[in-house]
Amino acid sequence: MATDPNGFVLEEAIGKIFKIYVVVPVDGELRLTEGGVFSYYEFPWPLSDRLTDTKWRELLSSDQKPDLPDWTDVFIAE
């Protein structure tokens, strides 16, 4: 969390688990494996309105959840 003079903080949070597929060598052969990785969010939030875990879960389940950061577009396909 980082604050600015305008009364906002930069929140960072994890969200739902996304599937991840990775090719790995197993006994000399390449295998496709499946696992999970948490989604990541960063967004401005008013300093006067503390974002609790409960509020974050509610926000994450709503239509008003923040977008994933633009820089994740190169490796995330929704």
C-alpha cells in the first residue's frame, strides 16, 4: 500500500485463482501440466475508507471489481 497527498492509497490484492498450463520436462519428455495462480489487482482507494478483507471479497464478487492491471494482458487470457 502506498499513499499520496490527495488522500488515496494504492491497494494491492489477490483475487480468484486462474488456471495455468506449463510445459515441463518429465523423464526426458515434455509434458503439459496444469496448476493454479492467483489473479493480481492494484488500484487507488480512498485512505479514509479502509479496505478490509471482507470488503475486498464483496468488491471482487461484484460488477464493480477493478480491472486487472494492463501489464498482465501479455500473459493472461480471460
